Amino acid sequence: MPYILSFADRVCYLNEGLYEYDDTHKNSLSDKCHQKTGDEIFLNHKRAVLLYLENGNPVRWEMLKEVARKELSLFARIYKNVEYENLWKQITENEKAYMGSENRL
């Protein structure tokens, strides 16, 4: 997804996993995620989706919107929470509000 958030003309990717994941520590990020309520999880997902809709490259608005649709649809199925569908409906009914403060397009 970084390429649709970027304002660069070209983006380069390295075909390497340049990180390590260690889930052996107590109170890790993974543990904290599993302790969140459904509402907290929804609010985290909502913030993430709105972040890239509002700050992503406006030239790629349709791609950003499609990523948001797919993510919200997936989360709605996984968490069985209608708030994801409601958020998608709000986004599609009032697109300009989610295109950033400048209504860039």
C-alpha cells in the first residue's frame, strides 16, 4: 500500500523481510491487541483507514477508496461488526469530507 500513499513518481521495493517478529515477550503488542474490546479494535481500524484516505495521494483516490472498501468489508466479516459497513457507507456518501481538508481533487 505505500505506493498509493506516496507522492513520488516511482517507488522501489526490496524483496527482503527486513524485520523480525518476536512474540515471546509478555505485554507485547500482540498481547495488547488481543485484550482490546471490539469497539477499540474498530476505532483503531477506522483511524487507520481515515488516515490514508485523508492523507494519501489524491491522484490515487480511487485506489485508496478500493483498499478502504476491501479492508472494511474484511473487518466486518471477521469481527461481525456492522460499524465497518456503516463507516464505508459514510465514506461513499460524503467522499469530499474524506479526501482531506483541502478537498484535493
